[in-house]
Amino acid sequence: MIQHRNLIECGLNPTKRPIHCFNSFFMEKLTGARTPTPAYCFHGVCRWTRKINPFECDKILMPIHVHGNHWTMLVIFVQEKKIGYFDSMGQSGDNEIATVKKWLQDIAVVQRVAFNAYEWNVVENHGPCQTNGVDCGVFACICAYFISEDLPLEYNQDEMAHYRLKMATDILRGDFHTNNP
């Protein structure tokens, strides 16, 4: 719904750069996470960007299902040349960031775009942390929403019940946009 809302906004404002949202299978395919010997596999995802040039986006959102039991959000701030890994359990995401830098390098070759990995920085703000073992998915979704709206990541565990209900309501309505997150 974030990407759909963004496409509408881009249609209303032609100078606005799009946000691209991958699904969680993108990173699984890229890392070969479900194979007997996980390894980087650009070939597994090269067709996923046939219709877009990632370097023309404002941001790219990548939800990651870590080891099948935890959700995080990786965000590529394309125009700022930054990569952020937002984990409500506080992990650094160093492997995921390195994998995405390699993907950016490979996709740059396909798109015929100059790319220098040393120009890209890591966002040090990892966002709010959860205090239980069940809200990581809500944290990841709300992180994506706040980042897509250019809002500061100012939310906490106490608000997760509200956001869980809001997400369910928005999904049922088919609308994930409001002036009041």
C-alpha cells in the first residue's frame, strides 16, 4: 500500500521520485536463504527490476524475514547514497547491508549507471526497539511507513497495539495513508 500511495503522489507531483517496495522474497532470493548452501545470487533477482531503474527512486524498502522468525526493514536512501538497517531487536545488519551494496553494484552494471560502493554510507539510527518477542513485524511495517512519509522514527513499544489495529483497519480499507500515523 505504501508503493501504491506513492505512485498516486508521484502522479500528482511529477518532480517527486518514486519509492519502490520489494517483498520479503527479494532478499531471500538474493541471498539464497532457502537453499542448502546459501550464497549471493544476483541472477535470482535480476528480473525483479526489469520495469524500474532503482537509481531513479527516492527510496527502496526491503522487508527481511531473518531466519524465518524475525522481521526487519532495510531501506536504501538512493538519492542520499545511504543504506539503513532497521531492526527492533538492535542488530546491525552488516551482512544484509553488504549484500545490498553488492546488489547495487551489480544492478548498476545492468542499468549502465556509475556506482562506487565507497560513496555509500550506513545510516546509524536503527530506530526504536521492541521490548517483547512478538511485535517485530509491526515495528518493521511502521518503520517503512514513517520512512516513506519522511517522519522521524519516534514511536515505541507502548504504541504497537494502536499501530497493529491501524494496520488492520488500513488493510481492510485498502488505504495506508493518513495525516495522523
